[in-house]
Amino acid sequence: MSKIKKIGVLTSGGDAPGMNAAIRSVTRTAIYYNLDVLGIRHGFKGMIEGYFKPLKAHTVSDIIQRGGTILKTARCPEFMTKTGRKKAYGNLKSMKIDGVVVIGGDGTFTGAGVFGEEYDIPFIGIPGTIDNDIYGTDVTIGYDTALNTVVEAVDKIRDTASAHNRLFFVEVMGAEAGFIALRSGIACGAEAILIPEEKDQVATLKSFLEDGFRRKKSRNIIIVAEGDEGGAIEIARKLKHEFKDYSMRVTVLGHIQRGGSPSVFDRVTASRLGYHAVEALLDGQKNAMVGVQDNEVVLVPFRKAVKLNKDVNRELLEISKILSI
């Protein structure tokens, strides 16, 4: 018989569309199994400060379609200290919480993993980040919605690019990974895609633009991951003086990619992972993330999810280059 009687759930790090769907799934699955549920507001900071609120079935109604997170999120350097984690543990014990579901990215899982090694309260993670850069899962909550947001924006930018014969650099999120740039770039027919995983891309881009100019290509959309060679603004600055015949513009999509109502895919993924996170706690699992591999839900230890690198799909990268001719 499971020792789990009451669980906590929190969201941490950057928000992502679908987090509310995951909160809803965790809460209602727990209630189905006669567990009490406490929402921990403001992530690990709330765990340290004691920001707990009871969650009921009606509490999480009408949130599946909402972006952001009803529990709020915050970064918490204090949780990375022994003193902070000790205080958090004391609060969890005082509230009689037997297990915690954490929804977030690699920073969230790093903190949860360290806590799990020091204390006896099990943590299970749900990957929630638009960057899709968590090892051990094919998709993260929020990634699909962010892709759709980018494609919708770029489709509109392309209309302007065609009307004015302009070269647009569109910067998307991805400080260390090019998942958003690569997939959205293919989806919106970008002429070039620049990602951190590929090196010396500015030189390649120069050749591409020179060839396009010779062929009298009237407009170009270049998708740039924010972490690539200083971002779109810096790349455009480097090229501006060499291609004076191009009218260049830069659009930084920024935090618009984080917001909005989650897509069907993200809602279903969040609902699946929320259910399996509670199941994992009831099965005695700890210090692991529930992820999706080949459409099957799997458990991945935090240490692997955090330390191992997830690479972009190299086939998609090759396809993007071929289709840009």
C-alpha cells in the first residue's frame, strides 16, 4: 500500500503553455486516488516561504485552455543552498506532504534532484519548457504551442517581406538549443535557419545571400535562434555593409512565444504526463522525470535529464538546407 497521502505540485522556471493543463491533470488524478493536493505558489520560493494552497477538482476547472500558470513561477537561487532546502523540507513536513510533482525545465530538475538526494520526500518532474531541450523526452510541454506562435508571426512577416523586397531576420527563443528555430523554420519556409548547434553559419549565410541576389530573389526570411552568434541583431549588423542592395529588417519575437492558449497537442501531452507523474509517486518512484519517447511515457532519472545533451534532428537540418534552394 502506498505511503503517499498528500502531494504538492509546483511550476518553476520559465512559464510554458500547457502548465495549467498539467496542474489540472495532477490535481484530478490525485483526487481520483483519494489524495490531498496542495499547490505550491511561486515555485521553490513558495516551498521555502510557505506559500501553499489546497487544490480541489473545482479549483482547476476552466484552466486547461489558459496559458501561463495559476500557481505562478519564480526563479529561486536560495533553493540551491543547503539552508534554503532545509527550510523547504521543514515546510513540506509541517504540511504533511509525502511527495511533490515539479513542472519545469532543467534548472527545476537540477534543484529537485539535489533535494531528493538530501531528503526523503520523493520528487517527480514533468518537462515544461518551450525550448524542448530536455534530454529523455521527445517533446516538452509548451514546445508545440511556441512553434505555432512563431509560424503564425513569420507568415505575417513574409507578407511584408514580399511586398517590400526585404530581407528579414527573425529571432526566436533558444539560447543554447535550436529546436524552435529548426522546426518552425521548416514549417514557415524560411530561406535559412541559424542555430547554436551549427558553427560558422554567417559565412555560409553570406554565400547563400550572394547566390540569392544573383538569382534576383526578392525576399528572404532568415530564422535565427537567440543563442546563435550574438542573435539576429548582431548577425544583421555584420552583413548589412556587405549587402547594401538588400533592405534588412530584424524582428525579435521574444516572450510572445511563451504566451497564448496551449495547442491541442500540448494539452493532451500535459494531461498524460500529469496522470503518469501521480502514478509514479504512488508506485514509489522518485528523483525522475516523466517524458515521452516514441509516443510512450517513460521515466528518466533527473541526473540524466539534466546532464545529458539532447541534439536537434539532423535529418530535419539536412532537409531544411535542401528545401531552401
